[in-house]
Amino acid sequence: MLRVVAVLLLLANLGYYAWTHGALAMFGMEPARFSEREPQRLLQQIRPEVLRIDKDAPAAPGMPASAPGS
């Protein structure tokens, strides 16, 4: 029984490797690239250039402060 599980896991890993490296593209099974995953999200952004992250900024009123050490 353990041998069957090990063989199935090996086959699953080989299949995943082949899929992620494009070996199954001829069968129409190719993973989306990082830039192709959610293009609609990029189109929904409103003025992303004004986004600024202030690490030391105080919390906004009504927002709980982060716990120390997290």
C-alpha cells in the first residue's frame, strides 16, 4: 500500500513539473504566467502612482494599532 502511495506521489510531482515548465502546452494545459493571472485587476486601479506606504505613520482613527512584535 505504501509503495502505491509513493508511486502516485512521484507521478503527481512529475506531472506538476511538466505542467509548470510548459511540457504539456501541446495538450492545451499551460499555466498562466505571472503577468497574465489577473489583468482585470490592473485595469481597475485608480491612480496607482499616488500610492505611498509610510512605515512609521500613525494608525488612522478607528483602526486598531498593530500589536508590538508583529
